[in-house]
Amino acid sequence: MIDVLVTGGAGFIGSNFVRHALAAHPDWRVTTLDKLTYAGRIETLSDVMDHPRHAFVRGDIADDVVATPLVQRSHIVVHFAAETHVDRSIASAGDFIRTDMIGTYVLLEAARNAPHLKRFVQISTDEVYGSVPEGASRETDEIKPRNPYSASKAGADRLAYSYFATYDVPVIVTRASNNYGPYQFPEKIIPLFVTNALDERPLPLYGDGLNVRDWLHVMDHCRAVDLLIERGVNGETYNIGGGNEIANIDLTHRILELTGRPSSLIQPVKDRPGHDRRYALDTSKARAHGWAPQVDFVDGLRETVEWYRANQAWWRPIKEQDAAFRAYYASQYGPARP
């Protein structure tokens, strides 16, 4: 059996990767390590908690007592664990530095002495490139993060590479564009706007809504990571993008159309400080290894809306019963309308 450690596996992308790994690889034994912070929820893994090849460990990646033995018995480490929400990083950067950078350092230190380790995948983000007014970012481009979240990910990204260059840890780095799909915590634009629209609540749209993002279905991301575990070259970085650039205002209108709600629900709010105008990725390097996105954005967005419509028992407790979430929402956009 191949032992695979997935950090942050109770979060959005991590949980989808855990499911993918268990389904696609009958010879993989998967351990999920997750601290279960506000966005990491045990409910997200409820369907695989009793899987015979899956084990769950609650713990902090920055705690070497917990993390080190898990890394050192693994053949593959896929490192998703991170604080990820730009707005939260602007309000309070400390958690991002601790988790995204110090946590990554702890894992890499453990990886230096892991006797069976064949691959360490550092999951990064297209945001490390900063705003891209035209063209598409390539892996060799300068990184210019413009907010504490992307800066913390850039630091972890380069730290991981340094452990390859200095200690020969078998690292690859992946930089993905914005993900969407099931189980995404409802603070990000698509699940927030979908769930607000379903409840006929305002959709708080930053600024003029013309900021452009490239959307990647979470399962296309999982398939890319899986392929690169097998075919990637140690020390290399790979962009993973969906090729679906769309302005936030147009995305908002699509969500309203899919939920059958009026455009009057759009509520312009003060723009985010340092809001990057556009991201875009050149994905030719990953494609050369045989990967390509499979989920059409029109279909994927419709299926995502339907998932949130059908799985209200997953997100309603967050939005309606979690006092911390409601306080956060009020601090960003004003009190949620009953």
C-alpha cells in the first residue's frame, strides 16, 4: 500500500481530493490531517470517515509533534492546508503567516528525514503572480503577491522549492486558479452568492464588479494534482487553470439566472483594498504532461448551484447558527438580512 498524507483534507479542495484519491487509487491508504478551523469541517468528510483506507487525524500542521510522524511514514504528501480567504488576511494576517508559512516549514522539516517519501506537493495559487493586466502568467514569471494571503502562499511556495534545491526533498509546486464546486465554505464568491440568492438576500459585489478570475472546477484540479504526482518533475512548478475567465459582475448575473433571482439583489459594496484586477494562467506545461480540464464551466456552475440547492443541511448551519460566521459577515458587508 502507498501511504498518502493529505493536509487540510477537511477543507474544500482537500476533501474533494481525498474522495478522488480513494476512488481512483485502490492501492492508496489516505490519512487526512486537519485542525478543523472554521473552514475545515468534519461534516465535509462524513461520507469517507468509515472508509477502510482512510484515517482522520485532528491536528495542526504547525505542531511538529503531530505532523512529523505522519509525514515520515508517508510516501506522498499533498499539502492543501492553508488559510485562504483574502478578506480575512487583510483584517488579520497573523493566522496566515502561522499556518501557510510556519506550518509548511514544519512539514518540510519532517520531509527532510522521511525515509519513504516520493513526492511532496505544495499547493499554491495563481495569486502569487499578482494582478495580470494582459496575457497569462507562466511559471517562470516574477511573483508579486499583493495581499497577505498571497504573500503567505508565495513564501510557502518558495520555501518548498528551497527544500528541493537544498535538501533534495522531492517537491513539486502547483499554482491553481480560482476553484469552484461542492463543499466550498460560503465566504467565497460563488457559494456565498449562490446561497444568498437561494434565500433572496443581497449579493455583496465588490467595486465595479469588473475584476476577472479564471475558474477551475475542483475535480479538474484534483485530477491535475493526481497526474502530476505521477508525472511531475521534482523541483518544477505547474500552473493549473480552467481557461474560464469571467468578470465578477458577469459571474453574478449567471448565478442569479441559475437561481431564478432578479438582478436587484446585487448590492455594490466598497472594494477590497489592493483588489487584484485580473488573473490568468498559461497552463501549457501541465498540459504537456497530459492534463486538460474536463468540466465545461457552464455545466460545472449549474451543477454547483444545484449542489448547494440540494445540500442545504451542509451550509445552513454555517450561515444561520455559527455566530463567528455571522459576525464576520456583518463586519464585511453589514448585518445579514433575516
